[in-house]
Amino acid sequence: MYLHEKNNQFRHYLKGKVEFTEPEINFSKIPEVIEVFDISLMDAIVKDHQKRSNLANNHQRILNYLGDTAGFLPLATLQADIFEKLDKLQRAFPNFAAVIDFYRKEFALTECPDQWWFAANPLLMSGPPGI
């Protein structure tokens, strides 16, 4: 799971534009990152396809929004008390027990020692209002 927020120091660090000796950047506070996409591959796809193609347009949108990250985004971490918060949420909203159990299982995967990454699968809830 990753997050994206505007952070110019982080972006300059990724692009290599900042020298590592600048004192105003505390590199120990830069989070772990993961490569989400290959920016050169996305550029090639945009150039190889017609400007009106959906593929080129979608890739260009991603590049416009995330292009200055060089394809890397910081990893998001789960809070240590996530399971306690899920229990509290389930007590407050018992109708969502199935959804909360789904994410409890997804979050439990983060405790596997062999798995170094985590991505929660999206969940589509459908039905009448108030389900």
C-alpha cells in the first residue's frame, strides 16, 4: 500500500536534484519507497500510441499527476492498534461485520514474516441504501 502527497523535498530527493549534503533535509525521515511504475515505459507508451487513444490518455494522466515522483511512492504503514480499532468499528457498526472481517484478514497478511509488502484488495459494496 502506498500513499501520495505533495512533498517537494521527497520529489527532489528521488530525482537526484538535491545534493546529499544539504542540511535542511533530514534524510533519516524520508520513508521507505516502492517503485509503482516505470516512468520511461509509460513515456514510451504515450509516444507510441495516438494522442486520442484511451491508453495514451490514461498514461498521460498518471504521468501528469505522479510523473515528478520518478515512479516511486512512499509506503504507508498500518497503525499498531489497527485490530483494536477494527473491533471498535465492528461494535459501532455491526451491519458492516462482513466488510470489517474482510479487511481484518487483509491486514493480518502484514504480520507474515516472509511478505515484505502489503496491498489491500478493493471491495465493492452494493445494495440498497443503509446496508
